[in-house]
Amino acid sequence: MWHEIAWTDMSEQHIARHNVTPADVHEVLQADPKLYRPGRDNTTLVFGTTNSGRHLLVVLAEALDGRDYVVTAREMTPGEKKNFKHKGT
């Protein structure tokens, strides 16, 4: 469901403030299970886990060239984590 990721210095710096790395994002996007939800302003919310078991929310927006741009990525809230564990596919 996701495309190639278009990384920018700004997006990498932003997720670093949440202690998330580009490798973490790729792990979530490749992991099973994961849960997709529509977000605000034509974004896609991707809930998933890293190989080390971190539960992350990744927010993607389609870039002009068709790749996906990482808006942000962070740890799931307790409510998001509960929902993910219940509905993750």
C-alpha cells in the first residue's frame, strides 16, 4: 500500500525528535501486522511495530513524484496501541 519513501533532511530531523530513525520507519512499513487509517489533509496513518517491538505511528503523505513523504513518526499512545493490538491485520 505504500510507495518508495522520499526522505528529506527536515523529515529525518523531525522524526529524530521523537527518537525514531528512518530504519524504524522502514521496519514498520515492512512489518506484519500493520494497520492503515486515513489521516487529515490526505495523509495515511500507518500503525505497526519495529523488529525490536516498538509500537510506532507513521504518518505518510504522497509526494508530487508519487513516492511517500514521511510527515512524522512517533510512539503510539496507549489508546492507539490497544486499538492496534485489537485490529492490526
